[in-house]
Amino acid sequence: MQTLQDVHYALLEHGFVEYTPWKLGVYKYVGQLHIPQGSFDIELTLNEFDKPPDIRLVKIPESLKPRAPHIGASGSLCYSVSGTLALDIFNPASQVLACIERAGKVLSSILEGKLYDDLANEFFIHWDYFSFSHERLYLDTKDTHSGYVSVYGLKNDEGGWVSAIFTDDRARSQKKLKPLNLNLTDFPLPGCTIETNSNPYPYTDGRTWPPSTLAEFLDWQYSLDEKAAGKIIKRLKTIYEQGNRFAVILMSSPTSKYAANVDMPELTLPFKSVKQARNLLGSSKFRVMETVRVDDAYMVERNQPNRKNLMGKKVLLVGAGAIGGHLSDLLVRSGAGFSGGSLTIIDKETLGLGNIGRHKLGFESLFSYKSDALKIQLGVSFPTADIRTSKLNIKNYSFLQSYDLVVNATGEQSLSDWLSSELNQKNFTPVLTVWIEGPGAVVRSILQPTKSSACYRCLASIDREPIYPAVDKEYEIKLGGHGCESLYVEYPATAALFAASLASNHIMDWLNNESSPLLRTMVIDRNYNKKSPDLDPIKQPDCPACSITKAG
């Protein structure tokens, strides 16, 4: 196994010179990147061997000023994305040399102008809020230009001012931030949102970065968008003349939103013009802030951008057992309960000790109604989601209210048949049924998106023979329980997780017009082989649930 000494000698062989003594765990070298455009002096700092070394250009080429992609204000070169380049801890010397080679290729591409579009996506690497102010600006609204948006201060439980938030609903934002021990101030703070058509690019020509005074910030804005810079000082002039000496600025560009706050000095002279205001306020202390989106849309859309979700939909989840418990969490994460939508969970059962082993709920919910306990648990993770519950027997539940989707996670065959009949004979609603077969060997889901599609009961003949068997042999069913305890089918807790995931993915596909195949099967026990492929089942003409019309 190679050691740090091996890395040291490998760097010396490639023309690098030790820049700092080996002490305090800092290992720094100077050398050159040799690329087709020439040789460039660099400073290389070794990190732990599980992270790529830091590489900095000692002198930034004139052609890359005043801004360039993947180059920081001090000349730091970003040549790898976190998590995409792992060092071999058993062969660090060759890996460090490979990093140097990659850095050379990135610099060569930058000089050829190939990576310029990357500038818009890497701005926050250079908007170095953490090194300066550690202050955050939360954004709890997708539309920061709405006339209903205000900025509020955020205080900790001791009353100290720690950050701020832009929001169009103070009460909603308070629900979200209360678990973080943050409290919104009673009255808004002075602030402004400035829209700009220019993406933010940091300096690379040696000027102060990030800006620490209002003058430095305005100079940078003028180099990007003169109109936006003018709007900033006009707004600050108004805020100052209203008696305020503090303001929060949120810049909204095509690719990002970035923020800062300004402490303005106490002046005795009135402003005769915007130009004079700029000169007199130029020394105001300017602190960059971290912008953190906490709006519902961001939470739901981030993992699956440009995909439709359940936001605004009314969803009914029937069954809060092992499958339903995990599925309720996935439904909320997919948008259920947000933006005017709701998630209603119906289950008349309480949580018993025997349920805990494979249920999402734990001992803290013992003997509670499963639906209510899930609502409480989901409310902790998603305090603004509209979660509703019912403990009625599903057969006594009114379906007159409109739902966009019914999800049947009961796993009960007769109830699933009844539900298919109820929805097809009365007010049809798209319905997805998910269940576990055998001893946790298989999980399946069927979606009936339209009345003309096959329902759950269509999967079997009139005498209940399966038309689309999941596996190639009969299940070996094992029953647990003894004495007074009721019998149950033994299966691992992971089966419920697989079922919930299958259903969640099926629902997301339906929302994005990818419903087919309507019947999906996942075999999770390798003792069985899948027999029926995923397919669109045929609507059975003699199906007692969906192919007849009841009188009246």
C-alpha cells in the first residue's frame, strides 16, 4: 500500500516543488499544468486521500478575465464534481497524477471556450456565504415577485435575530420553521426583490470577491446588468428615506436566486439624487447570504424535475397497514397534500404490538388508530401538508366527494373487489390497487385509469381462477401466531417497502401519461420465477365488478 511519501516523490518526479513544510496536515506543492495552449503555474494542496487535491492557478490568463467557468476569484480550478471522482486509497500517487491530468483537460476546454455555459450553474460555489456571514434567507414562495410576498426576520427561541424569510403566507412558513426553533417576527422587514435578465458570474481578475460593501456589489451588478443595478440603489434610497438602516436584497436571475443584507450608516444629509445616494451609501456593510428554498414545490420537484406530481390533487388512501404506512409517506413526498390538494387516509384499525415489526409506525403509536398516528408522524416531517383521516369502515364511507385518485393498499381481496365495483358502478375515479402475494414473494399493482380499462376483479375468471399468475408455481404459505393471537401470513418487512415503492412509481408514471403497463409485478423472493409479464390486462366482459350496470 502506498503512503504519503510515495505521493511526495511522484510529484517531485513530475516537476513539482514542495511549497510548505509537512506540518499540521497541510501538504502544498507548486508546479505546472502542461496543455496544448501552454504551461500554467499551479498550486496543489493535498487533502485526505479520499478527496481530490485542490488546484489553483497562480496567475489567471488574461483571456479568462474578468470571468470564466470553473475558476474562482483566487484562481481555484474546479475540475471534478463532488462524488464523481474517487481516489484509490491503495494507490494515491497515480490517482493524484490522474487528477492533475484531468485538471489540465478542464483548463484546456475553458481556454477553448467550450465550458462557458457552466458559469450559470456554478455561481453558488463562488457566492461564499459560509466563509463570511453564515446567514440564510429562506424562500417559501415560488413567485418572489408577487405583491403578497414579504420578508420577515427569523429569531431563535432566545430572541436573537438569525436569518430571514421571503414568504407569501406567514402562518404557513411559521409551521415549517418552528421545528427548527425559528420564529417569524410579527412585522415585515425592509427588503426588495430585483429581477435581472443576466446570470451572475463572479470576478476572476483579482477584484474583491465576494463583495463586502454596497459599492463593490453595485459595481459588479453594473458589469452584469445596468438596469438592475439602478433598481437596487433606487429601492435602497426609498428604504433609507423611510427611516430604515437595514435591508435584505434578493436577486432573481434566469438560473438562480441569490441574496445579501445591507447595514447602512446613519447620515444627516438628505439624498438629492439616486447618484448621491449611491455615493453616500457605498460604504454600507454588505453580507452575502445563503438562499434556501423551503417552498412546497421545491421539496416535491427537486428529485424529479420537469415531471408532474400530486400537488393540487385530492387523494384517498384506503388502508394504513404495512403497505399504506410506507406509501402515505411516499405520496406526500410526491406532492399529495400540497398546493390545495389533500391526502385522506382511511383505516378503522388500531396499531397492535404485532404490527410494529413491519409497519412504518413504532412503539410511540401503540394502540392508536393507524390513520391518526400516520397523520401525526407525517405532520412532523411535512407540517404544512393537508392530511385528513377517517376511521369509518370503507363500506360506510361516502365517495360523493370528488377524488382525483383512490389508492387501495388494504391487500384484502374481497374489499378490493367491492371497491372496484363501487367505483365502477357509481362515480368512477381512477384507482390503483397494490398488494403482496404469497409469503412476501411478490408485490403487484394494477391501475385502472379509465372506466374502459380492466379493474382489479378482471384479473381472475368468474370462478376466481387467476388469468395472469405472477409466478410459475404455487406459493408456500407460512402462518404465524398461536393461542389467542390471530393467525397472519409471515413475510419480511421489506415486502411492504417494495409494494409501496412499486405503487408510488406507478402513480408517478400515470401522472406523466406513462400508465402502461397497467398490471405490474415484482418478484422479490428468488425461489420463484416471474410467469406473467407486465402488461395491460383485458377487461373481462363478464366481470361482476366493472362490466355490468346496476339498476338504479
